[in-house]
Amino acid sequence: MGHIPVKFTAAATGSAEALDVFGAPLSVLSDGAVLPIVVGEQHVPPGYGVPIHIHENDDELFYVLEGELIVSGPAGETIAGTNACVTLPRRLPHGFRNASAAPARVLVVLAPGVQALEMFRCFDRAGRAAPLAPKDIVAIAAQYGVTFA
């Protein structure tokens, strides 16, 4: 019987890589290095939103741990509350926002997700240097296969 390599990682929110994605903190729980999947926990403050956009290379899934999000797509809008799971295949236009008065906490899963994670890291670095104008956000996103509708 052959040798089976064993490699695993474990991360908790408090010890994970922490990114600031325009005021919505993202804890990176899995960075895609062991499995081709990126997992993060994102805190979405009231009033925060991401306009409709398209991931060319990544499938995305949101699992709402607490609170609620309004998710927009080609069929309109839906409210995703606690324990809702939203699946967003690559190339599907979608956006989301927290229209409630309470923060939401969301598990974000991207497959393979490595490009999206690098985009979030770039947003974090650039945002720490200076506030980003919308044109700068669009330009950075385009480098990672994300376009805004």
C-alpha cells in the first residue's frame, strides 16, 4: 500500500488572516492552498453592499450565520436570513447588501477562489494606503476576473 500524504490546516476566526474589504472584515479560514476552495467569515455591517458583479472564474456560496442579506440577481432580489444558503455559480450576475439595522455574519465559500482571495487582499492593501475611488475598485477587480454590471 502506498504512502498517503497528509496535509491539513485549521484556522479559527481569531487566528485567521484578517482582511478589511471596504469596512466588512473578512477572516480567511481556508486560503485554497490545501484544497481548491477559499472559505472566509465576513462581518457585514448595516448599510454595506456590493453592487451587481460577475466572477468569471469562481463559484460562490454564502451561508448566513447571523442576520440577513438582500441578494440581487437576474431573477430579482431575495432576502437571505439566518441559516440561508445562497449559491452563485460563476458568471451569474449578483450583488448583496445588508439593509437591516443589525450586522450580518456570513460564511463565504469560493471555488476555486484563489483569484478572489488575491483581489480581497489587494483591496485590503490599497484601502489601507488611501480610500479607493470606484474606478480604482473596478480596475483592481478586473485584474482578478471580476466585472461590474
